[in-house]
Amino acid sequence: MATKKTVAPTPPQGNEFVYYIPNPPDSPADGAPPKPIPVTKEEAAAGKGIYVTPAAFIKTKFSPTSKANFGSAGNLDKHCVLRKLDLVRAALEGGYGRQSNWSSALVLNKAETASIANYLVQRLRMVAGCVELDKNNAYELQSFFERVEASEKTALSFVLGGMGAFIAAQKWLAAGGDPIRSFLHVGIFTKGIAGAPAAIAFKSGSKKVPDYLVESKSGKWHVFESKGGHVDGRWERLCEGLVQLAYVPKIGWAGQTPQNAVTCVCVHTSADPGRMLRVMAVDPPGDGPTVTEEGVQDDKPLILVEGVCRLLVMLEALEQFQALSDGGSEESALNLGGDWQRATSTVFGGLRIAVPSRYAQHEDEVRRRLAVFFAVQELRNKLGLSLLVDSFTGAVRAELMLGAGADADVADWSAGFTDVLDKLAPHVFEQDFMLRCSRELQLERLAGELMSIERPAAEQVQTVLRNNSEFVFTSGGLLLSAPTNQLREGREAD
């Protein structure tokens, strides 16, 4: 009698995404699930608890889930087939770390910001050259990367970690029925804090802030911490992120009531040569102590100036568009009409890209108004209580000219803000001063007029593309499009 052949199961298609949430309580009477927090070896040695290895901690305290632990809209698939377009968007959304160098001088210097954007696009292009699709439609890190110098591996892990965090956040919020509106990386939101960023403590005894603040369509907030590296180190890095997120203050736009973050998620993207990229996310961290470095109870909320954050995101989208553009003929670009600035790009294997024309039309105005805001912020941080109300206007103008090299043009246009600065001077030490500053500079108004990339714009794009191409918008309004067959095959050269 012939033996029956065993048929190997068909491998799942796409990259792996695993989400962990705390195990349910032992009984319904126990209430909400606990919020476990790992104990470090050092804390255990000091008698603050029993040390459990990172892998054992997560595996015993958490379990994989197919549902987000908020909302009720959909499932979380364990494997997802990603288009190259999804990776490009994730790379652009990830940003470039803590841009503490964003200043009144830099925001005015279009040449320097363009150079930074060009560098970042080239760095992302390098990352794209290190990944390819495997036979199961999953992106993997090419085996040659094993021989790359260690510091470059670290840089690649940083970028891939940000990409994994964005895609994980997309899927997490969508599963909760409240998709992403804004994805603010640390370089954006730290410049929009309505106060001194160093005063905001996200973890007792640390000035570490999370990598991303995510605003949902309904105005709720989520916090994401990004990690990347070898798969064998994922448990330790995840626990490290959970410790960093042990205390998150309430978050909100200035002028609105701050809210507790709905979720605080640590995401690890495993990057090993010759192996599939794997994403693992854990929510929530434990409730850490609300204690500052001085040991004083502190529940100061994180308040953001909305106009500043949104206009920085807009400038980032415009700079990315310019860095991606080939600069050649627009004949092959999207035919979207005069409301769009359009171009083609060969950077990621061939894209058609576009941004609203109003971005470039208002770029100089946005830069000038943000420069005044940053100059005010820099003066307050530098001089504190020694900043004199009577000399406030002159001091801000001097700060602007100092940062821009005492350019005569700066003196000319900055004089146009004299009335604004004179109005602000009497309020310089009031708690809501930076919000007042933003409103006097009309940053909220500008952001509202420029950043309205809503459904009509998407419908216009779909009408042009019909069924032959697919597209996405970044949070900043940059449109990315490529032919459908190119997106799904994914093996063309970068």
C-alpha cells in the first residue's frame, strides 16, 4: 500500500506583524488587565523586584492579539503583503530624529534645508537598495548586508525601525477604527512644544521623549517608540522601550484640554541579513511614577502649538518633493491641473509625485513667520526671566538678523512684524505666551488653509489615475503614485 505524501503547508504571504497586549485578569472581578513593567537587573539588585529575562517577561505577561485593545473596527493580520509604495511612504514619514537644530536661522535658509532633504532621500535610497522581495512576497534584508560596516548597520536599523513603527501604527489605529491624521516624529513635535521641551519628562529620571506622537482622525493621541536591530535582541529592546514609556503625560494642542494617550506602543523591527523583516509591537507599558529628577510629583501635560507642527510637516513634504524630483520634463508627470506641482522621480524605482501648488506659493511666508516664532522661543529659552518686556521687539529682530547673518532683506521684512511683537511684549511671561505668539503670527490660519488635503483631493487623483495606478498621501500632503503592476511586482531596480 502506497504511503500518502505529506504536503507542506503553504507559507504565509507577506511580512510578519505581531501585536502583544497584557494577559487578561485571572477573573472578571479583577477589573482591567494589569499594566506590567519590567524590572531591570540593577533594580532587582537594589531590592525593587525580581528580575525576569526580557523574553520571559513579555511571553508571560503579554499575549499576541488579532484585535487592537481600543475601538472595534477590524482585525490585525499577522502577515501583510506590502507594496513598495507603502515602504516609500513609511520611510518619508519616519523623519530624522531629534532636529534640535531647527532654528530661526535654519528655517530661513532654503538652500541648507534643501541640502538636508537631499541627503535624507539619498540615505533612504541606500536603505531601499538593501531590501528585496522574497518568494513569499515578504521584504527581506539582502544577505550582502552581513558584510557592511557596523555603523552603517546601526543607521539602517534606525531607518527600518522608523518604517516599521509607522506601518505598525497605521495598522493599529485602523484596527481600532480611528485612522491616522498626523504622524509627528520627534524632530517636529519637540519644536512645537508650548514651553521648554526639557521640562517635559516622559520617564522618571530621564529626558527621553518618544519617537512619535500620532494623532487620530477623531483627535485622540497615541505614542509610539521605535526600535530596530537583530531579531535575537528584540525582547530586550522591547522591554527597554516599555521602560521609556512607563510614564507619558497628557497630550494636547494648546488651547484644548490635554488627554491621556489612548495607547503607548513600543515597536521593534527585526533586520537580519537574508531574513524577512519582522515587526513586533507591545502595548501598554506599566504605570511608572510621576516623579521628576528632583523627586517632585509632576503631572505637567505635553502641550503642542498646532500651527507650528502642521507647518513644519508641510515644509517637510515640500522639501521631500523637491529632493525626489528629477527636474526634467513634466510630460510623464500626473496631469492634475494647476492646483498641483508635479514631477517624476527615479529615486525609488520610478514614481510620479505631486504637492499642492499653494505649498510653494506660500513657502517664503511660512518660513518667515516660523522664523519669528523660533526667534521668540530661542530668546525665552536663552534669557528666561531676564528678558525685558521693553526691549522685547528689538531683541527678537536682533535674534533674527544674527541667525541670518544680519542680511538687509531680513531687516526689511522683520520690520513688518513690529506690531505683532509689540502686542506680544506685555504677555511674555504668561503661561499661554507661545500660543499667543502663534496666533498673532497667524500660524493656525495658514496651516488650516494650506494643509487641507481631504477627500476631494484624493477623488481628483483617483479620477486621473483610474485603475492603472495606485497612490498614497503622506501626512504632510505629498502624493506618491506608481503603476499598479510595478507596485505589486516590486523587483525592479532601485
